[in-house]
Amino acid sequence: MEVLKIATAGSVDDGKSTLIGRLLYDTKSLTDDKLEAIERNSKKKGYDYLDFSLATDGLVAEREQGITIDVAHIYFSTRKKSYIIADTPGHVEYTRNMVTGASQAQASIILIDARKGVIEQTYRHFFINNLLRVKHVIVAVNKMDLVDYDQSVFENIKTDFEKLNAQSSYAEQEVTFIPISALKGDNVAQKSDTMPWFKGESVLDYLEALKPGQEEHTAARFPVQTVIRPKQDEFHDYRGYAGKIYGSSLKVGDAVTVLPSLTSSKIKTIEFFDQKYDEAVAGSSVTITLEDDINITRGDVLVKSDEVPQSSKSLTAAVCWMDGKALVPGAKYEIQHNTNRILAKIDSVESVIATDYSGEDGSKNQLTLNEIGKVNFKLSKNLFYDTYAENKAGGSFILIDLQSNTTAGVGFIG
Amino acid sequence: MSTILKTNALESEAIYIFREVVAQFENPVLLFSGGKDSITLVRLAQKAFYPAKIPFPLLHVDTGHNFPETIEFRDKLVEELGLNLIVRHVQDAIDEGKVTEETGKYSSRNMLQTTTLLDAIEEFKFDACIGGARRDEEKARAKERIFSVRDDFGQWDEKNQRPELFDLLNGKIEIGQNVRVFPISNWTELDVWSYIEKEKIEIPSIYFSHKRKTFVRDGLIWSASKYVYREEDEEVLERIVRFRTVGDMTCTAAVESEADTIARIVSEIKTSTISERGARIDDKRSEAAMEKRKQQGYF
Ligand SMILES: Nc1nc2c(ncn2[C@@H]2O[C@H](COP(=O)(O)OP(=O)(O)OP(=O)(O)O)[C@@H](O)[C@H]2O)c(=O)[nH]1
Ligand SMILES: [Mg+2]
């Protein structure tokens, strides 16, 4: 069955978790025991309604404070699709967790509280969705029940948001607006008669009709994860390169070049478990053997010989910073790009990008937690890379802090 | 005729994760419970490294209160695939006085497993422990990363997890820390059963409908066994049951079921109105039972 990965976004208390809980409820995806737990705990909190956010806020601290701290992954399916939803936190302090959830998404639902309209976190999350190039965005104007389902409230927010959209760096992004009440279920799984003026679809109907399968086909990339060398006698000379194919398919007989050594060979076999195939599509985890015996290790990338990407010992990328320790010039980090890790030094912070689309500030020369900026890197080795717009896997990397080992930031090569 | 491999996205993701583990860690281990999820993991590991053998051992933390069927099954699987199995016993930790056996109506060795697990991690210096936990099982598990860092006390810092983006898994740790790895994070119970059906994977007989001596407590069906405390007024009856999830006897409840084939199990799950862990006695202890256990180093 088709799988659709979705992430929620929007400011604290805009109703993200409630929307997901409501979707589960309306699609009968909550089993009796889970529903009873929600009823019990809603009562305990003194509510006279069901608090659907309890379906996803799985940590004690989250339930105590009534906010989401980290991403919850929620699963449900309809007759048409399987959904994987990342319910992300709205609080600015947890932006890194929001980015974690959004990085996997094919579609994103940005919630806006109808009473508050477009606010700072709305900008920031939409900006992150532009940066990540999430193809489909639903802007759900929530809590319409609290503004008497008033059309003008919806239209005003829509107009405000469209002004942002006009400045987006990702013109191909498809943005749809839906007025909802997550709590009451209006326009969530069913069209509601409380808003007859709204002619569009419900959130679920929109998701059901999405066709995310058509990822743009780009150059094939095969980052080698590990080399398979069986110890059994019958496979004495066997050397298989294990990895996942990105971009587009690979075929037996394809002329390939190994990065970074630039040695060439031809694909001899494409194997998956005990079967051999003539061709494997993007997304497949396979084992590839080559005609020639060449030296290949983890971190190398096989590409088609007529699609060798650019390479350089320096790099400019948009970086989303996720560490408490600021990113400053001169600092060293390890870059993990595909399955490769190389040392990198921060050359300069070219600018901090305002996530409200008001422009770039070139005067700061550092990035602090949750800031996004343009950063220049010097690399210890030559790196072959794509731009993120061309190829998501080949154009993104994480920065690993050398002391704490944590993932301190994510880069998008421009 | 040309053959094109069209992959199952979940299977492909799990295999990718296994390969990252072997590439990024020196001393990984697969935590093997004998349940369907860990059996599925073994099949995925086989596929990830074929034609080489699975390049890490299996660790079973044995509470001593197992269903005999799962132990038989475990030993047969290990034998057939030529795997390296390590078993560590909760009984040893009890004998050494490291932990005390619970007593009373709800006594179970489930919590005690954590000590034995952490001791084994220290003994073998495991830096990555691969487990079959799934995010759809339980709300605290829904919060887990694929690579989840544990400090040298085995603790999960759930409010301060590492960001995890795209396919870029960061397994860098300090000595003494370890990473819990969950290759089938994104699988649902139904995904696992459908995979078992499609791949014709063998599973222990207790997953299929059978006759068993049982009693009912708190609306759950418990196995009557010398390991399970029972009050005098709790009447033992023979029922037709099966298990949906397999821990040890003291923490896993049965469900009444006639499903005696995988196909019937799949259709039963599709229409079930109770979640898989609805039959886990260990989760019923409190609203936050799983989160608390995880913080202390539980799988
Ligand atoms: N009246 C009304 N209240 C709503 C609606 N949606 C959500 N709420 C309430 O708004 C509050 C916050 O909802 P949540 O779903 O927890 O918000 P959130 O966006 O997930 O918040 P964070 O995850 O912390 O960013 C709760 O008290 C909800 O019951 C709605 O449509 N109408
Ligand atoms: Mg929330």
C-alpha cells in the first residue's frame, strides 16, 4: 500500500496534537483501550470534552505541561493509504525536534490558531518547510469554533499567509488552505456544515488524493554503507557493496564511477538477499558487485559515469543550527554527508537569515540555537556533492560536534 | 526477461539501518526475546548481510519464566542459521543479591531484566543494542529515535534527544555509552504480520490458537503456571487462546482466538479493537510505565 509521510507544524497550542488525535478518532484508528485511556485522563484533568492531544503526547512531562516536547510518530491507515505522521512540537525551544520530524515528510500540515493569525512560529515553520523542500503544505486555520466559523477570519489569515508564500524560496511548493476545528472535527475527516462558505476538501480528503509517489527523478547515487566479504569458502572472492539507491534506478551493465577515487567500472550484479536483478529502483537497499576489482570502502559513492557531480574543498550551505553552543568561525566539526564523514572548519558565517522573510543579516558572524544562516566551510578533503534542490541526499549533511558527539546542525547545499 | 527489484520501503529502511549499525559500531548485539518482532529482525539482518552471515551475536535476557515454546524455538533458529547466541539469566542477578524478586499478586521479573541487560552490556562492551521495539506499540515508544543514545547508566534522556534527519544516522558516542537501535521503528503490528506471512517466517506456536489453562484477572487472561501468582478464588479454566505479544509468562496476557494460521492472524488484527499492548500486564502498572522503564535502561 502507498505510504504517505506527514509532519505537523505551527506554534504552541495551535492544535497540532489535537488534530492528529482527532484524525485517529475519526478514522477509527484508536483501539478501545487507547480511547478509554483518553477518556479517563480527560476526565482526570477536569475536561468535559475528549483531549485528543493525549493520543500523541506520550511523555509524562508533555502531559503535565500540555505541550509537545519531542516528535511522536503516529501510524494509521485508510483503505487508500498508510500514513506515518510526525507530530512535532510548536515551542521554539524544541525547533530541532520539529526539523527532525519535518525532514522525513512528503507533506506538512501547518496549523494556525484562528484567534491569533500568522505569528512568529508560523513564519519559522513555513520557512523550514521551504528549506526542506516539503512539496505539499496544508495551512489549517484551526479553532474556527472559537471565532464563530467566521469566513472573514479565515480569508484574512489566508491573505497574510499568501504574502509569505510569495517570498518563499521554493516556488514549486503546493500550498492549500483549510479552515478547521481540530477539537470538534470540522473539516478534519469530513466536510463540515458549520462552514458552508468553504468549498474545498477536508484535511483527510486532501491527503487521500495526494500523489506523493512522483518524486523528481534525479541522478542516481549509491553511497556505500559497508563492504560485504563473506568468510565462507564458496564466496572466497566475493566483494559486494551494500547501500541504498537514491535519485533513480541502477541497472546491470551501467558504467559507473567511484567517488572520490574516480575509478570506473561496470555494474556486474545487483543483488537483494539471495536473488539477482537486472535493475533496482531508487529507495532500494541492495548489494552491488562490479566487473573490476577496485578498492572501495564505506563513504565512497557509486554514480553513473556520465553523471559525476561537482567537487570542492570548500562549501557554502544554508545551516539550521540545533545546538546550545553557537556556531562560530574557526570551529571544527565533523560533516556527515551520505555515509561519509570528513572534518570541516567554519570559515565564516555569511549571514543569518531572518525566518520571517525580512532578509539576511550579514553582521553577526555566528549562529545560535534555532537560527538559520548561510555558512562557508573549509573541508579537510575534496567532497563530491549535489545541491539540495537537485538531489536531497547528495545535497544535505549534518554537523557533528567533536566533543559532545551530538548532531549540532543540518546543512543544505545551495 | 528483465527483472526489476521493487522494494518494500519498510524493509529497505530496516536493512539500511542494520548496515549503518555494522558500519558505525564495533560491537553490536541483537536483543532477542523470542517474540515475532525479534524473529523478524533476524530475517532482516540475514537479508542485510547476505551472503555473509549475520555479523553480530544475539543476546537473550532470560527471566526464567519463559514459555517453553519460545525457548525451543530460539534454540532451533540459532542452530539453523548458525547464529551466536548469548544468554544471561535474571536468576543469577537474584542469586548474587543485585536485585530482589518481587512478591505478591502482580510479581514479575520483567523489571528485573533491566539490571541483567545492563550487566551484559558492560560485560561484553556492547556499543549498539538492536531491538525490535516499534513506535506504534506504545506512546513513549512513539517518541524514540532510530538511533537512541543511552548514557553509561543505560538511561534514556527523553527530553534531550539527538536530532535525526533524513537517512543521516549519527551513532557517535563516548566510551561507556551505548546506542539502542530500532530498525522496525516505523512498522505497525500489521506490517510485521504481513511480512511474516509474505516471507513465510516461522514463529513460535504460542502465537497460534491453542488450548491453555488460564484464569481471568482484571479483564485479562493470564496463564496458569507455577511462575504466576494466583489467588485461591481465581479459577483456572481451559480456554482457546493465543498470544499477540510475547514477553515472559508473568507479563503477557493471552487473547481468546481461533486464529490458527498466519492469514487468520492477519485478518484478526485488521479487525481488532484492542491494541497489541492492551494485553501487556507490564504496561498496565501506570500511565507512564513504559517511559519509566525506558529511562532506567529497559529495551
Ligand atoms: N476550541 C478549540 N480548542 C482547540 C482546538 N484545537 C486544539 N484546541 C485546544 O488547544 C490546546 C492545545 O492543543 P494541542 O493540540 O496540545 O496543541 P499543539 O499545537 O499540539 O501544541 P504543542 O505541541 O505544544 O506545540 C488544547 O487545550 C486543545 O484542546 C479547536 O479546534 N478548538
Ligand atoms: Mg502537540
